[in-house]
Amino acid sequence: MRKHHIELRWKYDKKLYSKTEDTIEFMCQYGYRQLTPKHTFRTTCREGKVVYPQCG
């Protein structure tokens, strides 16, 4: 997530464990802005894989 300059929107711990079909929301780290469309900041875990949005 650091590479994409994003952080979890609702959880402030370092780690989050998600299972398939869990919805995960992200936001840009302080000082960065969205590079991908707004809808990509709310994504679903699919078989252990998450597509990350990007900020820059």
C-alpha cells in the first residue's frame, strides 16, 4: 500500500486480514491525491487478491 500512497480508510492498525468477498476501503495518504477513479477506492477481496487504487 505504501507503494500506491494509500492507507485503509476505516482501520488504523498496521495489518488487516480480509477474506474473499470482504469489501475494503482506501484513502490517499496525507499530501497525495487520487490518480485512479473514485470507485476504485472501494474494492472487494477476490480469492485473496486485492486490486489497489493509486494516489500520487
